[in-house]
Amino acid sequence: MPALGRTYVYKPQVLDALARHGLIPKATTPPEQLRAFLNEVYRYELRRLRDRYRSREFSKLDFHVRVIQVRKRYPLMSIPVQLWTE
């Protein structure tokens, strides 16, 4: 649990990536909270994509291409949360 009154200085590239998802953290917003939310949205998109594939909306090859596209929209998921702040 984050300490009360703690502030965080997010790296500019992290703020840019978060903003692309509509997330504008305050200085008091813990990075772990942002990552948890972002992870939920990321997983939701992947599950939705999987369901569309299962309903034969597109081929297996196209499914793989689309999964890669989703992953590229969430680069923060591959960066440890400890590296999000200064």
C-alpha cells in the first residue's frame, strides 16, 4: 500500500503513453494503480479479440497480426512499474 502523502514524478514518455489511453495521473497517483487499470483494459482487448477470432470473424494469421497490433498499443505493459517514475 502506498504511503499517504507520497508523490511521484512520472517520466515524460510514460505520461505520453498513459495519455494515449486517456490516463492523466496526479502526482499522488501510485504507478501500481495505473498499471493495474491499464492491464485490465489490455486484457479486455485481447479477450475481445480472441472471442472475435473464435466466432470466425477473421483467420488465424489475421488474429496473430491483430494481437501484435494490440501489444504495440500497450508498450508500458512491458516496462516494470518501478521504471515509470524518476
